[in-house]
Amino acid sequence: MIERQIDIATKDGASSTFIVHPDRNGPFPAIIFLMDAPAIREELRDMARRFASSGYFVMLPNLYYRSGVMEIGPLSQDPNDPSRKRMFELMNTLEIPMVLSDVDGMLAFAQSDPAANAGSVGTVGYCMSGRFAVCAAGHHPESVKATASIYGVRLVTEGDDSPHLVAKRSPAEFYFACAERDHWAPQEMVDQLMKDLKGAIGEVEQYPDTDHGFAFPKRPAYNKLAAEQHWERVLSLFNRRLR
């Protein structure tokens, strides 16, 4: 495996991005892996490595570069702890157009790297970035062939750019994984996804007996069975659409 940390130019500056891919038999389909609210950490780098080990060129960009933040560090479980307040402040600085401009930068870089096949791209986002991953498929329909949102938030809004409407219009195949218990993605949202996306190109799946964050090994909500199921679903999606 080959991995490196480099700055990738974006409209608003440069995002420090972790890149990992196999060391032979490229070029590889590209995956843009969008972080959750607690920011870049070794847990996410390990997940990027797992995607790469299945034969992908994986880019994990730091989305908080505009605020000059790379890693937040350990988070307290106390909702009033300053570390958690800082996380929410950073999360709330991001909007869909900003992250889509970052995706532009990632794709431009992939087009210049001989190890990447920038014409066959998958996007995946967790928590706050589920909506960004889905909207990237609508933003780049010519190259993004598959998109996955894992316990994503704000997936149904009143706007024309609501992620669920983007998923319905996009030619990319989508996958929404939702937890059974999720304060950030309530049951009404999941029900709306299932209703509005019935018959569209993709799947909305709710994982029984799970909580928000179930795929992250370092989280209290980690559920190994559900986490492995999400890996099977997402890797199958990418294999189906990006190969």
C-alpha cells in the first residue's frame, strides 16, 4: 500500500488530504471519503486503508481547513464539555456548496494522478458528511457513479438541493444506511427517505438495534455486526458501479 498526506488545492485554499491506494495494478477507481464531525483521526485513516485494500484510490480530505483545524483530539462524552462545543462550532461552518467546491479540488487532483481513475468515482460520508457525499453525485454526474451516506444527517430538507432529491435525480446509485436510534437522524426522516426514494436507483436501509455512530470502532455506539454489514453493502455498491 502507498499512503501520503498532501495539501490539495481548493477554491478556498488547500485541504490537507490523506491518500492511500494499492501499490500495484492501478489505476484504481477513486473514492472520496468525507469525514464526520469529530474530524480527521487515525480511526478514519484506518477506514480509508480498508477501502484502499479493496482496490481503490482513497482521498480523505480535512474539511475544517478553512478554520485552521486539522484534528480536534479526544472528545468528552459530556455534552457541555468545551471539546464538544468546539466540534459543533466547526461542523456548523460547513455548507453543501463549500464541500462541493472541495470535491472539485479532489477530482482535479485525481485527474492528475496516474494511480487514480478519475472517471469512476465513489463518494461516502458519515454523519454530517452523508449529505455532502450524496450531493457530490449530483454535482459531478459524469464521474461519480456511486454514493453512500452512513447515518447521515439533514438528508431531507425543504430546499431543491435536499440530498434526498439529489439522490433521486442523480444517475449514480445511492445507499443510505440509517441507525434505528438516532437523535440526529430521526425516524420521520428515515420514513421520508424510504417513501420518496422508492423505485429510485439505490437503497435505504435501517439497521436494527443500532445507534448513531455504529460503524466507528472507537465509539461507544460501535456495533460490530452492523459495522461489518455496512462494509459489505458499501463495498458491494462500489464494486458494482465503479469497476
